[in-house]
Amino acid sequence: MTTWNLLNQVRARVGKEEGTLWKQSSLRIALCYPSTYPVGMSSLGYQTIYREIHLHADASAERAFLPDRVQDYRDSRTPVFTYESETPLSDFPVVAFSISFELEVPGFLEILSLSRIPVLREERTGRHPLVLVGGPLTNSNPVPLAPFADLIILGEAEDLIHTFLDAAANLRREDLLLHFANQPGCYVPGQTPALPAIAKAPDDRLPARSQILTKDTVLPAMFLIEPERGCSRGCTYCVMRRTTNGGMRLVEPESVLSYVPEHARRVGLVGAAVTDHPRIKEVVRKVIKTGREIGISSLRADRLDEEFVGLLAAGGYRTLTTASDGASQRLRNLVDRKTTERHLIRAAELARRFKLERLKLYQIVGLPIETMEDIDELIRFSREVARIVPLSLGIAPFVAKRNTPLDGAPFEPISSVEAKLSCLRARLKGVAEVRPTSARWAWVEYMLSQGGEAAGLAAMDAWLNGGSFAAWKRAFRSRGVVPFQARPVPDGRRNAPQFTRISP
């Protein structure tokens, strides 16, 4: 495929967008997402920072994404370019990335390489763009990004991005990095002595919301907005639990509704605990009353009742999706998940009552102290649910994250996780749809989530060698990346273990 064909693909996408921002400014930022356009344009944080940069007095943002087919760009020697002005990334003074989770790191490296920007921070000079990184991954463990990023903004960036833009307009590169090396919420690899606390945006920056609507996304033509940020719950595996950045912060329904544009026919309410908002039914009811469809990112089973599910059905729901996140009640208690079988059975009954097509239940496998008895309980329970309503199980292997109570918990051996998944598929065949994510790639995610700079360098090695699972294994081994072992230390609270890091 030629460069001209690739340009036309991008132009076709831009032509379908509503809300694209165009602005002349003296400080132009290339804002990149390390996955493809449909994924990036479904990211609420990415769209929010795009708008925030444009709100700055003399700065503008232009978007770029990982190509749909990287090989087309390699074969035609086409550098990654922005959607707004079709400018190569290497021509910008700042190239900024929003990274959501560990397995997007190879996409980050690929964009830099395709743009002919040295991947390693130490190989870049003043003639190269400054590489700025932020996004959800920085809430947990940004250290594997240190070999590649010049500056990392940790946590919520709505306010800090303006601080950065002010400084970038007035300081030379060396002075800029020195300035941010000791700023709260900022991490300058090689200069910041220790990771600071993650940043918290002022409440007047809320709610995050879509800027651009397009059909070419994972969530076609859906306007996304957050009625709350954070969470009031304490699930021990979750980075966004109640101790993170002050817990749950509410946005008034009137404010949420005021931002929904007239032309938006689908509205997605996004957050870690949307259904815990005390006035969420009011928001949903008013959205539906205008004839729009509704979507909610986090339905908690214990918050579902007849009125709420009835509203969802009226708002276009066909599948009721919630989470168990523990194969048994014993494991749900372990992770402090306030969900019981009674809540989940009630959700199934409500799905049937309002003629929804199925119940989709997210599940974690491989939690600490999990045994086959817990899997047996999940199978027994799934059979009960499937007699009420068609059931789909979305199953993910447990990956311990930094800055959570389960930080340091080991990854269950891949062979053991795969045996459990095979057992679930076999014993629930013809009963429930079982859709597991890969145990192998969950292990890669785990190694990055628990790793340091060496894990980041291993990611680079694996990417350079084709990105296969075997390449990742070799890279971790050659870089000496060994996950922390952990041992349970009872803390007397609900029989839940803490995990203390010990030497391998």
C-alpha cells in the first residue's frame, strides 16, 4: 500500500468525525494512542486530554494512532502522521502518549520507531521531540516506561497538562525536565529520586467527556461521560479502589446532562463504580426520555433492581453485564468484593424478566489460595444461572497490580490456569459460553506490571524480535527479570492475606 493510500484512509476517517478540533498555535503537541484508531477513540481519557490541550491559550493537539496494519507503513516507509494536519510525529516539539495498560507498551515503541524517533530516551538529542507519557497505566506502575519516556505524568493529568504546556512554551528542554523532576505527580526518569504520589485533578475539571463522535470506534457514535470518578469500594485487586485519590467523586446529574450534545443518540456513562452514584437512575431516566440509547461501564450486581434493569432495557440494552470477580464466595470475600450469589441470581432473574438476551459475567481465575473446589463452585453456580437466562462468562487470569493490597501476589503457573480454563470449557459446554483471555499474555502483563526498568527493556527486546510469546519469555530471561515471590501474611481482616515482597 502506498503513502497516498494511507493518507486517504486517514482522511476518510476524519471526514466521518463530529467535533474535531482545529487550531493554529505556537506549541503543537502530537497526542498519540498506542493502539489502533477504533480503540484510541473509545478512550475517554485520551479524548479529554485532547480537548484540554486545545483549551490552553496557545497550544493545540493533533492525534495519531498505531496503524491498523503496521507492515503497510514499514513497506511504504511512511512515518506515523497526525490526523489533523498529516504532519509526521518527528516534526513536533512534543510527542505525548496515553497508555492504558501494560500490553500497549509494544505499540508505544512501534509508533516511535515508525516515526524515526529513537526508542531509548538516552539515544535522543535536542533535535528529537520530547516524549511525554501519561494515562491509566501510570496509576499503577510507570517504571517500565522509564527507559523510553522523557517525562511521565502520574495519575490524573487534566490540571498538570496545563502546567506542562506553560513550562514547555518558556523553558529549554533541559530546564523543563529539571523543573519537573521534583514536581508533584511528575516523574523524570534518571532525575526524580523516588516515585511521587499520583496527581489528582481539581473537581472543577470533572467530568471527563468525549470531544469527537465517530462511528469508527469500538463504541460506535457513543458520547462518553463520567458521572463519577474513582470508587467507594475496597476490592483488593483494583488500582482504582477507595484509597486512590480520595475515593469516589460525584458529578451532579445536572452537570452530566448539560454536556450531552443534541446530536448524540447514544450515551455511555463511564467510571469505576457508576452504579454506586446515588442519583444514577435519575441520569439514566433523563437520557432515555430524550430517545437516546444508554450504556454503562460498570454495573454492580448488588445495585441492580427492577427499576434499574427496566430502564436499561428501555435504553437499548440486550445483554446485562456485571462481574463476580471470584470463582467462589470464599474468593469474593478474599478480595473484598461486595457481591454474593444472591445478587448474581437476582441479576439473571431481572435479565429474564425484561427479556434481555443474556447475562454476561466477568470472572477472575487464579486468585491467591484458589483451588479446584472454587472452580467447582463456579461451575455449579454457572449451571444454576444458565437455567434462568443464557450465560456468557468472560474470564481473565488474575494479574497483581502495584499499589494494591494484592501487590506482589504471584501469578499462578500458566499450565495451572490453562487447566482450569479447559475444565470450565469442558464442563460448561452446551451450558454457558466461556470466553477466556490468554493465560500466556496475562503472564506477560503480570511481568510488566510487577517489573522495573529491566522489564521495560525486555519489552523492547520482545518487540524487536517479533513480539511472540516465545520472544517475551526469552527477553525476560535475558534481562534477568524475575517476578517477586510473595508469601501470605494474615492481617486478621476477613481472612484476607497481605503479600510481602521477598527476594526471589
